[in-house]
Amino acid sequence: MINREISWLSFNERVLQEAADERVPLIERMRFLGIFSNNLDEFFRVRVATWRRLLDFPDTEKSLRESPADLLNEINKIDYTYQQRFLEVYDHILKELEKENIFILNENQLSDDQGIFVREFFRENVRPNLFPIMMKNIKGPTSLRDKSIYLAVRLRKKDKSLKDDHALIKVPVSVLSRFLILPKKEDRNFIILLDDVIRYNLADIFSVFDYDEFDAYTVKITRDAELEIDNDVSKSLMERMIESIKQRKKGRTVRFVYDGDIPDPMLKMVMDKLKISRRDNIMKGGRYHNFKDFMSFPNVGGPQLEYPSAPQLPHRYLSGSKSMLAAIRERDIMINFPYQSFQYVIDLLREASIDPAVKSIKMTLYRVARTSKVVNALINAARNGKDVTVYLELQARFDEQANIYWSEKLQEEGVNIIHGTAGLKVHSKLILIKRKEGGENRLYANVGTGNFNETTSKIYGDVHLLTANKDIAEEVEQVFGLFERSYLAPVAFRHLIVSPFKTRRFIIQMINQEIVNARAGIKAEVTLKLNSLVDATLVKKIYAASAAGVKFRLIVRGICVLVPGVKGLSDNIEAISIIDRYLEHARIFVFHNNGDPQYFITSADLMARNLDHRIEVGVPVWDEELKSELQTILDIQWKDNVKARLLGKNNLNQYRVDDEPAFRSQFETYNYFKNQFYQH
């Protein structure tokens, strides 16, 4: 098996490939550099931080497959290689931008007019947000905030009449854009980074002193972001989470990146002051860090520099429907994001909030949009007298603070909020609506693979099933019953695939049946579309099935520790990864089942955390039309020969190439749903 951390780095290399791919529009390539950088930050904050912690417990090495020190060393080597590639790609993109008359200037390249503009902008907008710290006053590593960039400034006097002094300035990208668009000259466009706006005005910042020369170099700290949650039972989960988030700001340094041009004595002084050692993943970089801000790189050129607009499409059974609930009563409906509109989820909640026959709404929330229409619809339902219950997962990594905010907001409006279920993170994506019809209660359910988030629904590929099927909806109600208890009792689900009770066992049983069929000479095949395939037990089961003659088609966006195509072990396994305009996020399982294929969608990846330590929900898809739709989507993805990469141990991330005409699955999927609507 491939080490999961190394496999993750390979996934992020695929993101870097998108930045390097000249078939991708130029501004989008710059934004992929931002995604690559943001991903890497999170990797160091969580995964590398975990392995760093293991170094503190040498006795644990005996129980691990590999030495933490060796793995960290390998990660650093790979990271260094990717960083060099990153800088090459960035330099190449800058040259391409110049061909489009877009120029990124630094503080030394400004004309007199541009200098005046920058100074005015600085005094009105930037200076009020700057709070320099003199280096001699720094008390240790907690002086620097995680995820922020700082300018380490050297203050000098030309005639040497003053001793050099040093300061740190936080670049205020949390309140200002990283990019300042300068006035256009003829057909030429100019951008300067906020870092360089500050560099241009260092004399102004330190005018209180008598220095006349200034140098500034970027430094950045990445901290251990794993939350240590207090087990004090006298405190609520909310209180413990708030305390833990505060502690995160003081987490141990796991990575220190610096401008390679910084003089060695100054670098040593900065590291000494911040108590950074050579063990803290020291990385020599370029002039700019925190490229995650480049995810919002502005397009000051023409529309050809971005992907063409792809508005979310209407659904053939929901477009023009007066009632969402009536449409769901008539048939099971599947919505595919980002191709079809998330507005249907908002419409469903809005209708339920004002329908006098609707008695209650229950919903899980994991990651919520910054300005959430979903939350507004739930608040409106509570104001209209509905019984509204929300399971809001406080421990959604890096969204904890936002979820605490939404939790308080919903409670203020009369929504019942549930936090914490026997130590298990709730990752399932569920809505349950109870409506009085003909003297009886009828249930409507939504079971999905992705978050109820109108922002990410435009870029994440997910599938949601809307159903009034009694068998499914009643089991969704049972899942909410789990949340409402103070303890976790096993529940027998006949139809839903629920972790931690059933998912692992169910997948093994379904693969075992395919093994039985293969040994009987019957066609046996499994298709799995996932974000991550990590669980060692299931990988071994897949290997055993391959050896028995079961064919596997794997579409894995992220981590894949399995190695396909190894003679005698995984001959019958093919695996690809698709990285393109949208983030592939749906989880779909298909088992051939002797010619009667069984289809499932789920919120769970094949990782120990999803199988054993979270509440995840998968649902069978029974409607023949929807089965056909899922199969078409999978077939389209499998046919991709533009953005599909082959997964394996060697030639990792090699683009799949064949003799067929170019076929780009995400574009073809969009056309499929577009045609489906118009043909209907």
C-alpha cells in the first residue's frame, strides 16, 4: 500500500498539474496555484502536525508501520520538489499574463503616477490596519498568527550612525484584498500585491525613527491545528470547543517558510526570537507566500482568461413545479450539483417553512455558507411555528468558529440545536420533513453526499436523493433519533447504510457476493467513486476480490493507498483520478450483482474515520431511471481522456491517453444534464 500522506501529496500534485496545464484558462491556472497552496497549508496543520506529535513518543514507533522521522523527512523532500515546480509554474504564468497585457509589479517597478496612487491607497486603507511589532519586544512563537504572512523588516541608517533595528508587520489580508488593481494605461493592466504596497511605504510606517533604508522579507508560520478538547463534563461541548479554538492559535510550529533572499544573520535572529528550530520544517521560498490568496486572483483581462460561464441548470422534474413536495411525492428525484441548481434545496425548505400542513423539519449541517440561505429558511420555519431541529456539527475542521456562530444564531430564533453524539462526528447530509396528509403523517427525506452549502454547491460535484419512499424516510427518522439520545445504541437499518453500525460490514458483504459470482464463472464487477480510499481492511478485501476475478473500476479524487495493476494482486483493478474545473466530491457505489446492479450514494469515504468513528448515511437508489442516470455519469467519467490521471505506484499522475477523440468528463456531464432538461 502507498502511504496515505504520500498519496495525499500526489493528489495535490494533480492540482499543481492544473496550474501548469496550458489547456486551462490563464486566470484559472493562477487560482489553482492558490488551491495547491491552501491544500498544503491544511496538510501541514493537520497531518504533518500529527506525525510531529508522534516524534514526542518514541515508544509508539514500534507499533507503527514506519518511522515518523523517516516519513517526515520524505514529506519534506517531496514538498521541496513541488515548491520548486510551483515557482517555475508561477514564473511561467507571469510571462503568459504579460502577453495578455497584465503586469504584476513590485514596489521598485512603479511609475511616478502609480507611486502616487499607491501612497494614497496606503494612507487611506492600509496604514490604519498595520500594527508593527518591534523584534526586541517579541516574546516567542505565539506572537505570530497561523495562516498569516508577515514582513520581517530591517531598518538601517546609511551613515551607520544608528544601530540596525528590526520589526514584524502582519500583512492585513483578512480585511483587505491581497491584490490592488492600479489605473490602466492604454491597453495595459497592472496589479500590485498588498505586501509590496507596504514595502513601498516602509519609510512612512517608521517615520517616527531616523532610519533611511528599509528591507522587508516575507515569513510565515504554520501551526498544529489539531484541537485538544477538554473532557471536563461540567462544561458544554460549545464551551470546550471555544476554549480549544483559542488554544489552536498557540499551536506548535510545524512549518516555517521564509523569503530565500533574507540575509542569514537576519534569518537566524528571526528564528531565535520566534523559537523556531531546524526541526520545524524550515522551507526556503520565494518573495511571496500564502498563495492561498491567489484563489481570488482578479481577472483584469478578457473573459477568455477564465472558464466560460456554466450556469446551474434547471431540473427536468422540478422546473416549473408549483410544489417541491408534490414533485417528490410523485417520484424519487436526484439533484446533481454543480450541474443542477442548489436553489431547489432552498425552495424545499422555504416551501416547508410556510406550508400549514408541515409540522416539523429536521436537518444536519456540517459546513455552512458565510451568508446562508439554508439557515435563513430554517429560521423562517421556526418563526412560522414549525418544530425545527438542527444537528449542527461543531467539530467540522476549520469551520468550528463559523458553526458556533450559526448555532447561537439558530438557537436565538427558536431552532432546537443538537451538538455531539457519543463522541462521534456527524458527517451525514440529511433533511427530514414531516407533513400531515389525510389524517396521517407523511415523511419526505433528502439523503446526500455533500454539504448543504450554496457556495460550495457551485464547485463541488455531489448527488442528493429526494424521496417520499416510506421505507427510506422512516429510517432517516431513526437516524435523527440517534442524534436526539444522550447515548448511542446500535440500530438495525434494513435499507440505509449507516456508519458506524453497518457501512464496513455492508461493503465487505457486497464484495464477498461478487467473489462468489466470479468463482462461479458469472460476471462480477464493482465501481467505486470516492474522495479517498485508505482503509487497509477494505483494500485487502478488494485485492482478494481482484485475485478471485472481480473487476474493479475506481474513480478516486484524493488519497488512494491501493496499487492497481500489480500482477497476481490487483490485475483486475483500474483506478483513475479526475481533477478539473469542479471538485469531484460524490461517493457512488455500484455492485454488478449477477446482472441486477445495486446502486448506492453515501456521505462516507472508505477511511477508518468514516466507517468507524462518524455517523455517515448511504442510501440505495431503487428508481430505474435514476440508476441509469448514475451509470451514465460514471461511464462519462470513466471515458475521460483529458483530465483523468492514472493512479498507481509508478508513473503516478500520468494523464490517461488513448486513441479516442478528446473527451472531458465534466464538460460532457454538463451537456448531458443540459440535453436531459431540454429533451424532457
